[in-house]
Amino acid sequence: MEMDPGLAAAQAVALEEYAASMNPNRPRICTGNSLCRFWSDDDPFDVERTEELVIPNFLNGKEMEECHEAAAGREADLGDCLTNWRSTASGEQVPLCEALAGVAHDIAYSDEHVALYLHRGEYFQRAWPILWGKILSGMRSQPGKWGDPAAVLNVRCIELHTYAVGGSLLHPHHRDNGSALTLSVQLSGREDFGGGHFVTWTEGLPILHEIARGGAILFHSEKRHNVTTVTHGTRHSLVVELWNNAKNTENRFS
């Protein structure tokens, strides 16, 4: 599988962090979204040594349709707030790409990547309780080391992500900092888009996961991960994060 050139920076960081993990006395600098336990007694590289779990057929066709129906319900709630523009860091308003025009979203990560908060006001949990119960149970009951199953974890976010051509998640330090467990469910078939592979890192090397429609990947949230550039079509995914803080019913930052 051909490597996405956009992963070059992430590859460099992965190799640097792997080398540092082999030399625990090496000085390290904490950047904005890098490992966040440098100051604790924990080994900051422990999470990078954890294994992700790919779960085939996590959701069936009906359940995936319900995810899209949930997005349609939230779109109705957005009303006039639905916008085809995004704000840059400088406050400038720039248009989204044509493929995302009219796609319901709460946040735009780029011109080609948006996300809709399905957990706002506990909408998803209340409207689709059976589906939500299956997702939550599936995150907490998998074989492997996923923390104490009796420990209370609350919803941080339930997001429907849409990637158009050019959309990606290539930040070299990307982690879901502050969360405990993350699940990403593939809602689009490989015939619907090109590129858009979910990437994790092992010993500084990328693992590109080929996840079929309805399949999911579960991982410890602070394990670094990326999504390669979508080359054609549209990629949809459902992302759920659980954390140790109070239940979040707003954005992903509350």
C-alpha cells in the first residue's frame, strides 16, 4: 500500500518518540498535543506500546443507517446554524469544499473535514438507546487490556465525521488527549472512497488499517493516530470517546 506523503511528519515524530522510549533518561519537550504525562511518575510511552483492536462487523447495516438518521435529526436541530463556511485561526471566514456544502456539522477541521456532535444534549443516547447500549457495551467488553471494566467512564463525545477529497487527519502529534477509550466505526464502504486509512503507530512505523464498512477500531485514546488523505469519494465515520470526567453534553471540550 503506497504511503501518503502527508504522513512524513508523523513518521518522523513516531521514530523520534520510539527512540526516546528506548532511552528514558533522554530530555523531552512537551508540545501542544504531545504525550501529556511527562511530569508524572508514569512512563509516558506506555500508551504507545498498547495494541489497538480491529473489530469486524461491529455495526450491521440497519445500525449504520440509524447513525445517519441520527445525523439527520441533529441537522434539523441546527436550523439556521448550518453553515458552508469555517473560521480560521485568525477569525477569517473561508468556504468549505463543494462536496461538504450543506453537510450538517458543529465543527470544521479543514475545508474537507467536518464533524457533527451527536452527543449534544444527550441526543444520540436518548433517541437511539438500544444502539447506544450496543456501542457502549462493545467498547467496555472487548478482550484485552482496556482498563477496569467496573470503572465508570462517561461520554466525552459521539461524533459523525465526514471527509471529502483532500480531507485527512495528519497532525504529527494527534491524540485524543484527556479521553480514556476511543472507538472509530467505518460507516462507508471501500467502494465509496479512496485513501482515508486509519493509521496507528508501532515502534515508530505506521500501521494502515483496512477497515470494512461496519467495522471498528478500538484504542487507548492517547495513543497517536491519523487518517490518510481521502483521494476520491466521501468517507463517513462514527467516533466515540469515553473519559473519566463528568458526562459531556456540549462539544468535545467541555
